[in-house]
Amino acid sequence: MSTVPAQALTPGVVRSAAVDDEPGAAPLAPRARLLPALVAVYRAQLSRARVARIPLLFVATFQSIGIMVLMRGVVDGGAEARAVVAGSSVLVVAFVALNLLAQYFGQLKASGGLDHYATLPVPPAAVVLGAAGAYASFTVPGTVVTAVVGSVLFQLPLTHLWVLGAVVPLAGAALAGLGAALGLLAPRQELATLLGQLGMSAALLLGVLPAGRLPEPIGWARDLLPSTYGVEALARTFDARPDWAAVGLDLAVCAVVGVVSLALATWAYRRAAVR
């Protein structure tokens, strides 16, 4: 009886045992282009995750608002208030895009779900980007609600909250790529869950607490956290006269980190799929 060779399981090529017996066998279907495949994966992930993830989004939003209420007792205003509101808003992104995505890919890897995607004519980048985009999309309502509530709580201006339209996708891409990479590189599902929780805790401690109150070594670690630049960009917009050049620079750094983290996640997917 003929068996399916190893190359039949590589992403983008699906062959049958009968066809492989013939010389010059061709793939049953050509590899899908990146953009159509990305849209298909995004819609599928968004549909599957909608019911299960919406309650968790409420938890993330409630958690961030609760943190701001607690910090209201120790932070009066000024730069520290801006940092707390911006950090709490981006924390919603970290909870979903980093923590939950790490758990998802860890579970997918442990259950053999990657084998399903590996047999489809879908580019690996489309799988990673589609799942990351779907999870990041859930953060938009919670981030907006948190930013508005925090601005009212600390009496900050609402004028420039439109910058969330750039902060959420850029910070979401950076954190989602990191979360996917953690889930795919973790040798066990339990470790992927742990790494996702630790990443979210880092986003909480390093993003929400004002940078001026952190010891210098921890401040260095803060600079390495992808979401920090999204927090800084949002915090600057609460000034009476925002430094838009600095805001743009923070967003540009966040975008570069997002590209790198998503590339790392794509590499991790390829590595996990061939095992």
C-alpha cells in the first residue's frame, strides 16, 4: 500500500497517496495568495472566538477599570495619571492579544490542530496574522471604554482619544505576535499558559505603574516590553499640547516591534508545524 510522503504534509501542498505514485504528480490545489488566505483565516477565527472570548473581554475591561480606581487613591493627576490611564487601556490589549493568544496556540499545538492547518494550501503567515488579527479585534471596545472611563476619573481631556485607532492595532500586533510565539515555542500547553500569564503581568506592572516610580533596572526592562511604546504614545496625547513628533516616533517603534514579533511567530509556526 502506498503511503503519503513527508512533503505532502508541508503547508500549501496537499497530495493523495494515489497521485504520489505517478511520476510528475502535481498538487491538488495551488497555494493560496497571502491576502485572501489571511482574510479567510481572520473571519474563521473571529467567528469561532466570538462567543468564547467576549466574556473574557468583559473581565479584561473590568480588571483595567478596577486598577484605575485603586490607583486613583494614590495618584492625584499630572504625568502619573496619564501613565495610569494609558497603561490600563493598553492592558486590555495585553490580556487578549498576548495572554489568550499564547494559550490558544499552546492548545492548538498540544491538540494536533497545527496538523490541520499544515495540510491546507494556506501560507503560514496567513494563519499567524489571521489569528492575531482576530484576537486583537476583540480588544477595541474594551480599550475605548477603559480610556474614556479613565479620562473622566482622572479628569483628562478626551480630545485626542482618536489616537487609539493607531495604538490598538500597533500594540495589538506587537503583543499578539509575542503571544503566538510564546504559545508555539512552549514545549507544553501548561507552560504556554504560564508564559502568557507572566507576559500579561509584566504588561500590568511595567505599563500601568508610572515610570518615575520604578527602579532604574526595572525601567530598562520596561523599555523592552512591546506595549510600552503604545502606552507612551497614548499618554502623550493627554497633554494640553501633545508632542506629535514623539507620539509618531513611539508608534513607529511599536510598528517595527510588531513586524518583528509577527515574523518571529511565523517562524515559530513553521517550526512547530513540521514536527
